[in-house]
Amino acid sequence: MDMLQAMRTFTRVVECGSFAAAATALDISAAQVSRIVAELENQLQTRLLHRTTRRLRMSEAGERFLERARQILQLTEEAMGEARGAHLMPRGRLRLHCPHGLGLLLMPLVAGYNALCPEVVVELTLSQRNPDPLAEGHDVVITVDQALPDSQLIAVPLGTIFSIACAAPGYLQAHGVPNRPEDLHGHRCLRMAYPLYEGDWVFTQGEEQCVIAPQDSFQTNVADAMLVAAELGMGIGLLPFYTASQAIEQGRLRRVLAPYRLRENALYAIYPSRHYLDAKVRTWIDYLKEQLPALFEGHARVVEDARYWQ
């Protein structure tokens, strides 16, 4: 029997929930679907599906076989894509995941890559969590996590990100400018309710550290909302340097407690390790490595300019 065809048929039956629906999806008869599954069970000498007149239910062996069958089918599709030249010509759907603020920063790069590779359809998902690329089907995940959740993943370093303390000029005029980290105890502080930003604010200078547990006055889990809160004079907040740079350059915010950098983290592009790496993944990673450092440098140059410090 054709084992690959049998695996495809079995997985489609499970996905569709019935032999009839699977037959429609596969463009064959329900009798053929039933025969193929029966032959597969006979070949394996085990029951994969428990059948009743109203429903199908997988056996424990069926659940294990389904997982393996999907892996084999995926590897087969990758091999066929390689044979068709997928490793040479970037095309198809590129599924990207990125934290919200970073995703907005990367939009010029997405546009530039799309112009270079017009046959690639970019599907960009933004959220405040770090998904598992293998479990959720992302081709590339941009993340600041340094620990890989799975040995089948590859991590490519893209640079370093950091945050800065800043506030609106009006707030500083009304409440005073903090000259030392300890001065924050007398200020309203804006907090990020996001794992990377939770906890105390740690100010490091050389070998000395000053740990501040700032008083809460506002919390949000999205850096762009924090930016608006700071611009409205709600208090002093920590913002990623790339989120704050334009507002600082335009005078809507001032950097305080410079030149302290907080929450310094390495940025990575993570993707599943594959024997056959699609050209779209390879070219996107190469494009990021080439273009992102210059983009970061432009934003960092603004926030490191003493003219914008308070």
C-alpha cells in the first residue's frame, strides 16, 4: 500500500471529523477513504479509529500515529519543496511573529523585503507573548528570550535592545527632575505589565547598582500606550529606546537619569531547524541581519544625544 497516501487520508479523516467530509476534501469516494484506513490499520495491526454511526474517536495508538504521521508528511512536503526549487526562489507565505512595539519598528524592513521578494506574502502577527514556533507554525519569531524552548530551534542574534527613563517636559516642570535613581521615590512612575519589564528598576553604573521599587501610578502591557501616557504627563516611565526616540527628538519627551540604560537584552530571530530551509526564511533572516543594526543605530543615536537629556 501507499503509506504516504494512507497517512494523508488518515490525518484528513481526523481533521474533517468524518469519512464523508474527508472524501470530499480528498476528491475520492467515502468507500475509498474507508478502505484505505482499514488497510492502514491492517498493516499496523492496531485500531486507529473507533467508529460509531455518529462519530469517530481516535484510539491511544491513533493519537500517537497521528503525531508521527503529521511530522512525516511535513518533512515530505519540505523535501518536495526543496526539489521544486524552494531553496532557490523566495516565494509563498512567510509567517512572522514579533512583540507589538518591535513589530511596528520593523514595518519599514517588512516593506523593503516585500519590494525585494514580491512573491513572498508576509503574515505578521504581533502580540506580547513568545510563542513556540514549532507548535504554532511560525516561520520566524523575533524575541528577546535567550533560552531556546526546544533544541530543534535556531537562534540568530540581531542586536541589543534597552530601555530609558523619560517624561514629558510639563511633568518635569511641575514635579521636578530626578537627578539620582533614588529621587524616583518622590515621583509618579509608569509601569509595564509585561514579563520583560516586570519587577524593580535596576540602575547600573560600572560595578554599582541602585535598585528602585517605583510607586505605581499607571500600568499597561503595550509600549505604545506607555508612550502616550508619558507624553500626557502622567509620570516617568521606562520605554524601549526605539519607541521613545521620535518623541524625544520632537520635544514631546525628555530623557531623564541619562546615561543609564535599563532592561538591556539581546534580540534574536528564532526559527525551526530544517534540513530544507525555505528561501523565504533564509532571505528574511539575511535581510534582518543586514538592515536592523542601522535602524537600531538611528534610534539609539537620538536617545544618546545629550541635547535631549534633562
